[in-house]
Amino acid sequence: MLTVALILVFLSCGILAWRRRNRNKDEPPPLPGALPLIGHFHLILGNNSQLWNGVKKVAYETLNAGGVTSVYLGPRTVYFVTDPDDCLKIANTCLQKDIVYKFLKPWLGEGLLTGDLQIWKEHRKLLNPAFNQSVLDEFIDIFNRMARRLVKDLEVEVDKGPFDQFDYIQPNVLETICLTALAVDFSDESLLNSEYINALENILKYVVERFQKLWLHSDVVFNWSFLKRKQDECLKILHNMSNTVLKKRKAEYLNNTLHKGTEDATKGVKFRPFMDLLLELAIEKDAVSDREIREHVDTMLFAGHDTTATSLMYTMLLVGSYPEVQKKLFEELNNVFGDDDRDITKQDLSQLVYLEAVLKESMRFYPVAPVIIRLLDQDVKLRNYTLSKDRACFLSTYGVHRHPVWGPDFEEFKPERWLDFETLPKCPTAFSGFGMGRRVCIGKTYAMMSMKITMAHVFRRYRVSGNHLLMTTKLDVLQKPVSGHHVAIEIRKNNT
Ligand code: HEM
Ligand SMILES: *[C@@H]1O[C@H](CO)[C@@H](O)[C@H](O)[C@H]1NC(C)=O
Ligand SMILES: *[C@@H]1O[C@H](CO)[C@@H](O)[C@H](O)[C@H]1NC(C)=O
Ligand SMILES: *[C@@H]1O[C@H](CO)[C@@H](O)[C@H](O)[C@H]1NC(C)=O
Ligand SMILES: *[C@@H]1O[C@H](CO)[C@@H](O)[C@H](O)[C@H]1NC(C)=O
Ligand SMILES: *[C@@H]1O[C@H](CO)[C@@H](O)[C@H](O)[C@H]1NC(C)=O
Ligand SMILES: *[C@@H]1O[C@H](CO)[C@@H](O)[C@H](O)[C@H]1NC(C)=O
């Protein structure tokens, strides 16, 4: 009953909005296919793979329409942008996040990903030093150790036919994030278990469901819904994890300063890893609260591991789908390492040029975060249109990665395009796998280092085969495959 009433209210709002639409002559053209009252709402209905097909369709139609369109979600007008220059302008003018990010807030709070503008500005400045190159260099040993662990774990799948590599990559990457950024070792405990991973998967599904049910966008209505209760169940598990991290590390920190003395502990070290920096800010400078630390920990756990693991999964599958690419990758690895199974060093990383091209091309081809959403806190004047204040704007990385600036072969997987600086698109947002403008991913350099080291170890040992055309994807906040069983592996012989 309540649902029916809400839908009726929602439809009458639709009628009013319909009459008011396009008052502004500079508005971008409407996306084709709007129906009376519901607008383009039908494009985002259905399960997560149908939703993703709808969003992809919107991206292609926006590209056809020149790069900017207005989309009507029932009573709500939003914008959809695929033009790289316009995206950059919007991303740097309006830094406030919207819609889906608000739905993530009960979990991630004021962490960097979802935080309100004022808090974000302050905390991003405080936390940037934790991702300075000099901190990241300290992680190389851990990256190597964890990559070797992955190679060893994968051994059971050799010559066994197709399997889901994500099952191996995800726990490995999650543990790597914990060991590096958070400096906690869970190997002897059961906290990093499937319960946490399940809760994470579920909460992302609930957030998408809420996005599709426009009437649940309001907190008042949502608080009464069954979905809210299911979400609260997940939150218990997720927050238990981050609270445990916080308690454990705080005790260690206090114990350390007690033994070494505050002076020694903070002097001489300019850059500290993320968690140490946070604790120092909280304990010595009183600049962040326990709740804020917990929210930063939750954000790092999610933003750091799910994205990296999914990108690695796509990379393995794509390399497995293109034997020519794999051959070139082997050649580069042979040139740099020969027969040697040694650790990958900082110097090696700068020589793995083709591997880096493969990773970037994979992220262009299958962007893990295919749309990012901003709230326009002012009118934004673009080259051809003016966007109105207070509306949400969808910046489509998926669309930007298929914009004509990439040339006619944009639908092809071609790592070679990254090797010729001259022919690469000039706009910095043409590649936006790590986001756009000033709110770009804080872990970008971390992620490239960790992914390069992991993939170098994997491809030094294994030949991978697969066919990415057999995979369909869905939108679970991140772009994820619908089902597993993607690659098969065999041991490489005689360096070929
Ligand atoms: C391949 C791996 C990764 C991908 C594809 C990726 C992608 C992204 C994207 C697209 C954004 C922008 C989101 C938006 O504007 O709404 C972002 C932001 C962020 N990422 Fe990453 N990321 C990766 C790895 C990491 C890692 C390893 C960490 C941390 C250790 C991390 C932490 C963050 C944080 C904290 C933000 C929010 C930044 C802010 O708003 O200030 N990410 N990431
Ligand atoms: C989504 O629905 C379509 C059509 O009903 C179905 O073919 C597909 O398997 C579903 N996908 C998922 C992930 O449930
Ligand atoms: C702006 O308008 C010009 C001329 O109609 C068109 O060629 C171009 O694609 C448009 N660009 C954007 C981003 O809308
Ligand atoms: C690290 O910090 C130093 C000194 O503050 C700065 O010059 C350098 O640009 C930083 N590096 C990165 C990658 O942020
Ligand atoms: C909804 O519930 C949350 C707690 O679960 C509460 O913090 C929030 O104020 C509620 N919002 C409304 C509008 O009732
Ligand atoms: C939190 O996790 C610990 C360790 O797994 C467990 O003993 C405890 O019961 C959990 N608490 C809640 C509220 O789930
Ligand atoms: C505290 O630090 C001392 C010396 O570093 C160590 O021996 C002890 O085990 C630590 N205690 C705890 C509870 O971590």
C-alpha cells in the first residue's frame, strides 16, 4: 500500500516537473527516448546487469548527442556528460558528491570518498602525505611477498581449466591493503573472512537498489524500509572490522610511544603510512576523532581493495584474450628479468613500460568506476551549454573512455596506444580510470605500483588464457562481472 501511494506521489511530482522542464534555453538536449511522466526512468530498471546496459546505452547516446545530455529520472532532472573537457570543468568546479555517495554514508561517513566538502578539504590535505612516494617505496617488499603468495595460491588451478581468478585476487589484495596502509596483520585471525566480503558485496547491492527505487532516496522513507534493516545488518559486520583495526592499532601506538617516548616516535620521520599518520593526528594533535578514523579505515578498505582487485581481474582476462599482447608482455619481462625469479625493485618498475600500458588500457576498456556523480553547487557554464545549480551530474568515465579523442579504434583493446605519447589524447581526463580533477583517487600511485608488481609475478610464472567476450558485466556501484570462470592458467616454459 505504502509503495503504491509513494509511486503515485512520485508520478504527480513527475507531471509538475514535466511542465517546468527546459525553462533554460542553454540546457543540454534531452536524451532521446523520454516517456511522459517517468522520463528515462525505464532505462535504469531491472537487475544490476540490465541497469548497467541502460547506463551504457545512455553513455553511447550522450556521445552521439555531442557529449552532454539532460536525463529525466521521474521528477528529477540530472545531467550526463561524456565529453572529457566538460567533465574536467565540472569535476574541478563542483567537488561535492551526490546521490549514491549519500547512500554510502552510513557505512563510510565522512571518509574521503563520501565526505562533505569542508571536511574533505581539510582531511585530504592532512592525508595526502601518507601516499607520498617515499612512503610507498617502503611497501615494495610487502607487495613482492603478497604477489608471491598469490602465485603460489594459484598453483592449484594450473592445467585445471577455467576458474574465477577473483576468488584468489580479492583476499590477497585486501590483506595487502591491511598490511601496508593500515599496518595490521590479520593472518592469524579470522576477521578478514568471507563474512566481511559478503557484507561488502551486499551493501553495494543495496545501495544500487536504493538508487533504482527513487522513492527510497529520501531518508525519511528509507528509514522505514526493509532495505534499511538489511543494510543495518551489513553495517554491523563492516564496522566491527574497522573498529577492531582501530582498537588494535591504537593500543600498539600508545604502547610504542610509551616505550620510545613521544619525542623519538615523531621526530625524524617526515612521511608516515596512513594509519600511523591518522593516529598521530588523533592522539598528538587532536585533529581527528575516533569516529573519523573509523570512517577513514572503512573508506580505505573498500576504495583500496575492491577497485584494485577488480582491475587486476580484468587485466588478467584481457591479456588472456589477446595472445599477441601476452607475447609482448613476456618479451618485456624476459628482457628485464631473464630467468631470474628475484623480487621486483623500484628500478624495474620504470622499465616495465608495456605492462603499465596493459594496465592502463585494461582500466580504459573496463573502468571499475564507470560513473562518478557530483552535485552542482553552482551553475556551470560549458562550451555549448549551461548546467543548472542543485542538480546531480553524472560524469561517465565509461563514455569518456570511448570518446572520439581516442581515435576510430576506441572499441579495441590496444595497449600500444599508450606507447606513443604523440597520439594520446591531450585532455588529462580522457583517461579517468582513477577519477577526475581535484578529487582524483588518493591511492593512484599506490595502485599502479601494487598492480605492476602483482602482474609481473603472475606473468613471469603463468600463461593465461580466456575470452573476455564471454563475460557480461553489471553495475554494483563498481563495474563487476556477472559470474566467474574466466581464465585458465598453465606454467610458462622456456620463457615463451
Ligand atoms: C586500480 C585501483 C583503483 C581504482 C580504479 C580507483 C579508482 C578511484 C576513482 C575513480 C576515484 C574517484 C571517485 C569519485 O570521484 O567519486 C577514487 C577515489 C579514491 N580512491 Fe581510488 N582507486 C584505486 C585504488 C585505490 C587505492 C589503492 C586506494 C587507497 C589505498 C584508494 C583510495 C581512494 C580514496 C580515499 C578516494 C577518494 C578520494 C577523494 O575524494 O579525495 N583507491 N578511486
Ligand atoms: C537479469 O535479468 C535478465 C533478464 O531477465 C536475465 O537474463 C539475467 O540473467 C539477469 N542477470 C542477473 C545478474 O541476475
Ligand atoms: C558543441 O557544439 C559543436 C557545434 O554544434 C559540436 O560540434 C560539439 O560536439 C559540441 N560539444 C559539446 C561538448 O557539446
Ligand atoms: C612527497 O613530498 C615531497 C616533499 O614534501 C614533495 O616534494 C613530493 O612532491 C611529494 N611526492 C608525492 C608523490 O606526492
Ligand atoms: C534515519 O536513521 C538514521 C539512523 O539509522 C538517523 O541517523 C537519521 O537521522 C534518520 N533520518 C531521518 C530523516 O529520519
Ligand atoms: C566482531 O568480531 C569479533 C571477532 O570476529 C567477534 O568475536 C564479535 O562477536 C563481533 N561482534 C559483532 C557485534 O559482530
Ligand atoms: C609493548 O611494547 C613492548 C616493547 O616494544 C613489547 O614487548 C610488548 O609486547 C608490547 N605490548 C603490547 C600489548 O603490545
